[in-house]
Amino acid sequence: MLGAIAGIVLLGGAVLAVAGVDATRSGFAPGTPASRDAGAAGESASDAPSRATAVAPAPGAPQAGSPLVPLDGVDRAIVRTARLSVEVPDAVGAARDVRLAAAAAGGFVAEEQAGDRTGRLVLRVPQAGLDALVERVAALGRVLERSSEAQDVTEHLVDLDGRVASQQASVVRVRALLERAETVGEVVAVESELAQREAELESLQRRLAAVRDQVALSTLSIDLRTAPGPGADRPAGGFGAGLGAGWDGLRAIATAAAAVVGFVLPFLPVLVVLAALGWVGVRIVRSRRRVGPAGGPPAPDAGSGR
């Protein structure tokens, strides 16, 4: 019993020691209420920016895990995007040329919507080849609209790098505590804390990977439009235009008449039967009227008074 109590006391001291180290890195002195709060919170997302500041190297030194972003500002992390609208003779052929150009630049087509007269493509290409690809696509026709944007994400990338490194160290410390746990309660408590810190680490790593992908591959959005044919904007007139309009009207009337015939055709057998029955009925009535005056008694004359 005494041995178990001693083990719990030792493990609690180790947890407080780790919390004190975390609090010191966050800017609090061990033993103060702020340090106790920081130790209880652990390496949570709320104090992650403080940890990133504590573990960041001195200015001028390259950041670990991010060779593209040294802190001296020579190579900045830039996210570049561009947009291009081009009028081309053939939208289908131009879309094919754009796909080939993207592959030649080491990129790929992330999204495509193509038709006979229009097309829209979204390309992801290495940043170094973006300008050359823009010029190559612009040469396919007449440029209607052109824009580009560059966003400096160096500070954001450095901050994520530091937070990932700090969270990785925190996970290592908690795993060491898990190896020293002796009772079931200790194991459950440490495993819960470890799962939380590992989840935070995975989230930070995904965000870091997404930013690095945006820096490495630029985005180029392309809109393709087929050029209108000669005379497409001129209003038609004269005898030819009138003849064409009349021909179109005749075709419309023929189409409507065919639709009416097609609608009535299923009812035609029924109408024929009804017409035949009506004709037979009329013949019978007429026959009876002719037979009646010849075979029956003569009708009395109302004017004779007899």
C-alpha cells in the first residue's frame, strides 16, 4: 500500500515537473498560479503561439523542417495565383494545348470544364514555371483579362513549423510518463493526455503540409472563349434575310402541324368507329320515316273538320 502511494506521489511530481518546463517555455515562472494553469492545460492549442515563439531559433538561422523559409528574409515563402481569360479560334483545341503545356511545365490539371465554344481549366504548376506557362497560354489567342496575386506566408509557415516542433517534444515527454505509469488510473490519465496532444500534432502537421503545397505549386485559372465568326455581330437584312425568315416560319408551321397530327393520330380509330355508328343510326332513322307514311293509316286532316 505504501509503495503504491509512493509511486503516485513520484508520478505526480514528474507531471508537475513537465508542466513547469512547459510553463517556463510559455513565459511563466514555475510555482506561480499562471505556471500551474499552463501545466494543467498542457500543450493545448490556446498556448501554442507562445510555445512557437519560445522554440523559434534566433534571427538569421534556418528554421528546422522548412528549408524554403530562412528567417533572414532572402527566400520568402510566397503563394502565387494567376488568372487568364483568352479568346481563341477553337476552344477544344486550345484546351488540349493548355493541358499539354501544363504537363510540360511539370504541373497538372486540377479542374476542367470544357465545351464546344468555352472552357475553364485550373492548373497547379511549380512556382518557377508559372510565368512561362502564362505567356504560353496567352499566345494561344487574344488576351481579354489578365491578373496575378502574390501572398507572403513566411511568418505563418515559420509559426506552424515552431508549433509542430514544440508539440512533437510535448508528445515525447508524455510518452515517457506513460512508460513510468504503474497503476491503471495512472495509465488511463496519461493515455488521455497523450491522445489529445497527438491529435493536436496531427492537425498542425496537416495545416503545415497544406501551406507548403500552396507555396510549392502555384494556381493558374484559365477561361477560354471561342472568337465570334466574321459578320456574327452584323444584323442580317435584305431579300436573303426575308427568305430565310419565311423558310423558318414555314418549317415552324410544318412542325406544329406534324405535332397536331401526332397528337390526334392515336384517337383516329375511335373517331372512325363513332362516325360509323353515327352514320348507321342516321340511315336507320331515315328508313323508318319513309316506311311510316306508306304502310300506316292516313293522317287526319286537321283543317277538314271530319
